[in-house]
Amino acid sequence: LVTSLMTLHHVSDVPRVLTAFSEMLANGGRLALVDLVEEDGSFHDAPFAGHNGFDTAKLARDVRASGLSDVAVRENLHNVEKEGRNYPLFLLTATKRA
């Protein structure tokens, strides 16, 4: 199992990290990512060099391209409240297949 909670949006080269996650997993291993749904950039104070959340459909494609399958996304898993605003989180899961 590889998990990431609110970290991926800080990573500059997401496809590279997804490939590394895939390589870490044994056949049948699972990936679980929880992070921000794409937002307007107000979650982090400027300047911020990371991502303003994710377009989950694009991220799912990137996960598949990394060699994982059975990709499922659940948007609005939870909301993080920050300075009176709600920021939705998603859960993305995937499996390493032989």
C-alpha cells in the first residue's frame, strides 16, 4: 500500500512520482491518494510553487499512464476549512496489476 495525504499538490513532477509509486507496489498493491480538488490558488499563500489542487480526470489518466489500473475517484470526500472557505478533497485509489 502506498498512501499520500495532502502532499501531492506540493510535488512539481507528479507523473514521475506516480511512476515511482507504481514501481514500489507489488502486484495487487494499492495506491490511495487524498488531496485537493482543483481550486483558484487561494488555499496556499502566494508565492506557492506547487499545484492548486488537481483536475481529477487528468490525474486519473496520469495514474493509469504510470502503470496502475482500477482507478477510481471519489470527489468531495471531505472539505478542509481554511479562513472561512471550504476546499474539497478527493480520494483516488488504484491497483497494480501484473
